[in-house]
Amino acid sequence: MPAPGELGRVATVLDRLVAALKVVSSLILVAMMLLTFVDVIGRYVIGAPIFGATEIISTMLALVIFSGLAIANASDRHIVVELFDARIRRLSPGVYDVVIHGFSILAMALIVYVLWNRALEAAHSDSHTIVLHLPLAWVNGLVASFASVSIVCQILGLVAGSEGQARHQMEDGK
């Protein structure tokens, strides 16, 4: 377990990382909204949609999803299904958080592994997107990078939040 001063540094790093992710996510989302707006106006008013807009929007959507997932992982703001929470939490609250976070990190690691494999396969096969011919290795690599940052956020969140308080709160506050 890190020393109390180190916990503060970990929390600071996590806060800065989350702040950067929020800015990046916001910028991508605004760009996605503007592109969609201009594409719709171009399509229905002028009769000239933006070439490749759907492909660009799909890529931006994946980036927003995985950057948002990193933000949710950092702040531990997931949707929680509370089927057995009360019983398990009463038995061992400290172990509960470690098991839950451990499982989340393991699941996210599997997703990251698959995403990086897809990026490497796209690089080896020199795959490109259909319309704009963007290299899929770069597209998949960007998504995999955000997913990797998500794991870092989870680990930093687990360390920064390990000061004894329960990380998951049930809806009824118990």
C-alpha cells in the first residue's frame, strides 16, 4: 500500500488524466455534432453530403465511447447490478472492492488485448476503411489506446480510493 503522501500524488495524476480525457472527449463530441449537422444540412438543403462523414462519425463515436469509459473507470461511476452486493459487502467490505475492481480490470484488459490484436492484424494486412481509405491500424490503435488509458485510470482509481472508504455505493445508500 502506498504511503499517504503517495496517495495524494496518485490522486493528482488521476485528476489531471481525467481532466484531459474530459477535454478530449468533449472536443471529439463537438466535432462529431458539427460534422453531423453540416452533413445533414448539406444532404437535405444543398443536396451534397460530406464525403465519408458516416465513416468519420463512426470512428469518433468509438473514440468518445472509450474515452468516456476511462472517465467512468477513474471515478468508479459504473452501472452496478446489485444482486448480491449487500451480502458480500457485509461479509468483507475490503475484499469486496478489491474483487470488484480486479474483475473490472481483468475484463478491460481482455478488451484492450482484443483491440490491440485487431490493430496489429490491420497493420499486417494493410487494411483500410472502405470509403476514406484510412489505415485501420491507426483507427483501431487509437481506440485501443483510449481503452489502455481506461485500465490505467482503473488502477489509479483503485490506488487513490484505497483509503478505506467503500468505492461502490448502493442506490439506497447502505
